[in-house]
Amino acid sequence: GWTRIALDRDGRTVRFTRPGMALDLGGIGKGYALDRAAATLGALGVRHATLDLGGQLLVMGVGAATRVAVAHPGSRLEPAVELEVGDASVSTSGQSERGFDAGGVRYGHILDPRTGRPVPGAATVTVVCRSATRADALSTALLVMGRVRAEAFARAHAIGALWLEPAGRTVRAWSWNLPGARTAPGAHVQWMDDGTLSKLMLKPGEKR
């Protein structure tokens, strides 16, 4: 827990109050690196760029709009939803890419600090915001919260977020504060409305 981390700002040191503790920056590392890379490019006069670090994107360029594909939760190479992104970072968190085996069971790498156990389910959460570090952290945090709490948090803080759940070949999708979200060509997406299936089934390429 973070309460067992002792931070000395003046001495610029960090120590742990419990033996065996470690600090893992995997939840913000890629986002932080993207923000630093963008700052470096900006200082060199670069104004338009799209940076990709391990699947997390950062789009630079005032007024630029890039269409970004978000993958099916169970198949990284299969686009499910497309988003319109400009001057922002796109981060997706889920349990399918990384994990570990224990007792013959496969577990995801994202842990719920309330229980100490891996977050259950096969959902993914995508967050879009200006800061790549913030997008990286929030996509993980919203996944840990679960869909109901994640929706409440995203709406309360005006966070652009996309929640995807696999249902066979179909993907169930919840979109909050992302007006440009639409079904990717060839994908099978059921857009959800207030926790129930929407009666409006969008064709590929149509917007919500």
C-alpha cells in the first residue's frame, strides 16, 4: 500500500516501511515516457507527430485529428471501435496481454489493491486525455473499479473512456465522453445504454 512508502522530498529519497516491498511503475511508465518524448520533440520544433510506445499512443498537433482503432478485448489484432483523437493520448488496460499461471489457472497482471488479487474478467478500458501519464494511470484505475464505478468516475471527472467486454465474436461497448466513438469496419459491436443493450444497432462506420 502507498501508505507504507516514506517519501523524503528534501533528501530526494524513498524508503519502504515494510520488508520485501517494491515499487512498480508499470501503471504509468509508458505514459510518462511518452510525455517526456513529446516535450523533447516540442523543444526541437516538432509540432505534429504520432508516438506509439507499447500500444499506447500520443498524438501531437494543434487541431490534428487522427482515427485510432481500439482492439477487441480478446484479440489484439482485431479492431473493434474507432476513436477520433487530437492532441491527446490513448491508453488501454486489460488482462489478456500479460499475466501469470498459478495452480493451472491463468491470471491477469493487474491487481486490485483492495483484495490483493488479480482483477477478474476479460474487459478492457481505454482512456483518452491530454496527458499520457494520466491516461496510462486512469485506464488501469478504471479497470480496477469495475464498470459501474468506472462510469460514475468518468462522468464525474469528464474523462473520455471506452469500456469493452467480449461476448464471443461480439463486443459490448460503453462509451463515456467520447462523441467520436464508432464501430470499426467489419467489427460486431453492441453499444450499451445505461447498462442495457441499445435498441440502435450501428452498422460498421456509423457513429453513435
